[in-house]
Amino acid sequence: MENTIPSLNFHLYEPCNMRCKFCFATFQEVKKTILPKGHLPFKDAENIIHLIGKSELFQKINFAGGEPTLHPHLPKLIEIAKSYNLTTSIVTNGTKLTTDFLEKTKKYLDWIALSIDSLDDETNLKIGRAITGKHVFSQDKYYKIIDKVQKFGFKLKINTVVNALNYQEDFSEFLTNIKPNRWKILQVLEIEGENENSVKPFLIDNTQFESFIKIHSHLENITDLAPETTNQIKGSYIMINPAGQFFDNVDGKYKVSQSINEVGIHHALSEIRTDFEKFVDRKGIYEW
Ligand code: SF4
């Protein structure tokens, strides 16, 4: 398959212990219909990783959620992905980055992407970026988690969703101190069926998003800045949902393929739409 996006996001585990109001990974339709628990049995998830590895279509796999670290077998799935020589990554809210988890994964996991939307407790509380929507992580707590991640030798990415509550916030000092390998800066995104009832107060226009980028453009010297507008996000990802189906977000809602375990990688992939040029345009290819 020519120009397949070489980087894949497996939204392995729908449950999450945070309550971000703009979350576009709630997978309510999947939960209502085919997967009430919000995740596949381990054997089915494992089989998908084998199919991905054997297909040789991808170079990198990112485990996402919900919150993937709540999955009891995440370390094993990362290990299987690494056995196919894939670059491995997780995106996490940081609540379960225990020493035990970091020990178990250090041989097989390359990247940890930590979601941080604000360094202000009040803003995080309003967003819902807090355990059970109530208990936020302080800036000091984020520093401690990052210190641990970096001491273990993982590459660090920070993911920030820019929205109406944080687009004027200045992260410069924090970013200068932690020096992540990459900072992914995402414009908050509305997805029908996922967050349309709660995202509206958080939406920002392109000018507001650009103003956030401008405040931080001087950080180019210390980290790899990767901003993504809503237009760039749509269609530029290959994603698998917790039920093991590819899905795309081209129309601002999720269109899903048949089950990968039932019809195979190539067939399932042919049922979704992806845009390789957009992937390149949003700096999807980097030193991973
Ligand atoms: S931490 Fe991530 S998955 Fe959980 S609610 Fe927030 S955005 Fe959604």
C-alpha cells in the first residue's frame, strides 16, 4: 500500500480516570453496541498487535485510550509490538506512571507522551483534567512525574489541547525547564457522537490557536514543536478503536471499519480514509 501513514494509534482502552470535558475518545457508540467494557479481551488485543507487526505497514505504534495505563496487560502488548521492531509509545494522563510500570516497560517502550493542558489548578478543574474530575495534578506533581520519566531514559512528549481556557497561558518556563523531545499542540476538536454536548465552551478559532503558537514559537530551539489545527488533525491519523476497528475522523465524526481480527489489516484499512500529505504537513514524520 503506497504512502500508508507509518504511524498508528491504538486506542486500546476506553475507561479513563479523568473527566476532560472536550475528550474525543469516549467511544460511547462502541460501548453501547459491541463492547460494553470498553476494551477487547487480551487475546484479541494481542492478535491485533501481531497482525500490525506482520503487515510491515507501520513503523510506530502509539497506545492511547481512554487511559491505556489502566489496561492490566499494557506492558505485555508493548513488548509484543517491540518484538516487531516498531517504535513504541503511549499517551497518558500520568496518573499511573508508577515506578513498577516504568520498570516493566523500560526495555520495550520508547516514548511517553504526557497530556498536560494547563499548569493552573483552577483551569484543570474546569477542564475536568483531574482524577474523577475532582483531584488535579499540581505543577509540582507534573515536574516530579517528568523527572522520573526522564531518569528512566524514555523520550518525552508533551501533548497539550489548546482551548478557550488555556490559549493565553504561557508554558515557556515549564517547557524550558523540562526540555521535552517534542511538544504536540492540538487545537481542541469537536467530534459528533463523542463530545458535541460538552466541547462547545472550549472551542477556539484559528486566530486564537495561532496566538498560542506565537507565544511559544521561541521554544523551537529547545523542543520539536508540532502544532495541529483541527483541519490538520482530520484525516491525518490512522487509528484503531477499543473494539479493534480502524476509524477515521474526516467528516468530524467517526467512521469505522469492520473488525481487524475478522477481516484482516489490509481489508479493514481499505474501509477508512487517510491523507498522507496532511500527515506529512502536520510534521507527522520526525526522528522517532
Ligand atoms: S485523560 Fe485523555 S482519555 Fe481521559 S478524559 Fe482526558 S482526554 Fe479523555
